[in-house]
Amino acid sequence: METTLPITALFAAILGLIFVPLSARVGFYRLKSKISLLDGGDKELTRRMRAQGNFAEYVPIALILLALVELGGAVGWAVYLLGGSLVVGRLFHLVTISGSETGPGRPIGMVLTFVSILGSSGILLYGHFTA
């Protein structure tokens, strides 16, 4: 399959593969705990929901920005760097928030996610004002 955004498509596919088990963790826990709506005051369910929710909140905007950077003709290594930062950041965040919630993984994950978002935004703004 050919796409005009091969690098973004690669990272979108990787992130999609991460999102499915992340979402399944919530669903399976809901079945096990018999909590069908909200979190029922269950801290473990809340933790799983927030891990999924945080992913769902940050990944779409980051992928949109990455796609616009790639469409704008940025050099391939820059797109790979931004996409790689996003994937690694989301994995760091996910592992930490799904586990103990303590340790350096969560802030490292958020910094790498913000590097991707801010880097893409910066490239797009630079391109806009220098064109």
C-alpha cells in the first residue's frame, strides 16, 4: 500500500498497536470488577482509564502535527525523530502510569511527547513565517 505520508503512517500504525491493548486493559478490568460505568471508586480502574485517556488525548494532535510536517516537506530524519520521540514518550508514560505511577518514566514520557508536539509546531510555524 502506497501513501503520501509513509513516515507518519508508520508511527500511526505503531501507536494504534499500542492503543488497542491499552484499551483492552480497561475493558477486561471492567468485566472482572463488574464496573460498567465510570470507575466505581476503584483506583486500579481509574489508573487504567487515565493511562488510556492520556494516550487518547495526546496522540491524535501529535500525529496531525507530524503529518503536516511530513506534508510540508521536512527532511525524513526530522519526521522520524519527532515520531520516534512520540512513541518512546508514550511507552515511558504508559509503563509508569500503568504500574506504580512513581519513578522517572512518567515525566520522561511527557517531556518526549511534548518534544514531538512542540518540535512539530515549531517546524510548522517556522515554515509559515519564512515562506
